[in-house]
Amino acid sequence: MKNVKSNLDEMQEAKLLQIEHKGCWLAFWGLLAAMIVELFVFGVENMRYFIGEWIVFMVLCIYMTDACLRNGIWDRRLKADRKTNLTISLIAGAAAGLIFAAVSLVRYHSVPGAIASFALLFVFVGICCFLALSLTAREYRKKLAQLENDGEEDA
């Protein structure tokens, strides 16, 4: 593909990157919110109503994770350590548990069922998230070490 000269100066280019960044995160959180609302409206058993959004959401997640790992980027503020991974996993587990407990309570009007849904999702999502973050953090550290070694060889 041929490189076409940009009509933007450096300030406009930086502003465009900022706009694209915000737009990407708006799409990410908007899709997640839409799927949560649809979960309440249609329920898990009718996932066919929002499978398209789920596919777009997952492609976006996979692309962003892969692109960041390939470039040795983790996060602006968070560290790739066990404490952070555990904290994020507990938050994710609690959020998933609360969402499914609320759906269970609204659909079946059973408090014990809602509590069981919360507990099950909290543990399952928490463990899965912690494992995924730990594996991803390990890959990040490997890539970062490789990039640092490549930088030293160039010097």
C-alpha cells in the first residue's frame, strides 16, 4: 500500500489520535453497556439477539490486547503484578456476579437463587480473569524484555 502524505500538521495529528482513542473506548464501553441491557431484556437464553455485538466486542478486545502485547504496552497507570491482577479480578468477578444476580432476581424473583448466581459468577469470573491476566502479564514481561534486549543490541 502506498503511503499518502498527511494533510495534517503534528498538532492536528495528535488531536486526531486523541479523538480516535476516545472513540475506541466509547465504542468499547458502549457495546458492553448495550450487551448488559440486552441481557436484562432478552436473558441469557436469547443470546442470539446480541451475538453480533458480542462478536464485535470480542474482536475489539482481542485486537487491543494483541496490539498492546506486541508493542510491550501494559497500561498507563496499572502495573502488571499479582496484586493488581487480583484486585482487577475481584472487581470483574463482583461486577459479573452482581449483573447476573440482578438478572436472576428480576426474572425468577428468588433471593437465594440470586445469591447463588452471584457467588458462582464471582468465583468463576474472578478465577478466569486472574488466570488470564497472569498469563497475559507473563507474556507482556517476556515481550518487554525482548524489546529492551533488541534496543541494547542496536546501541
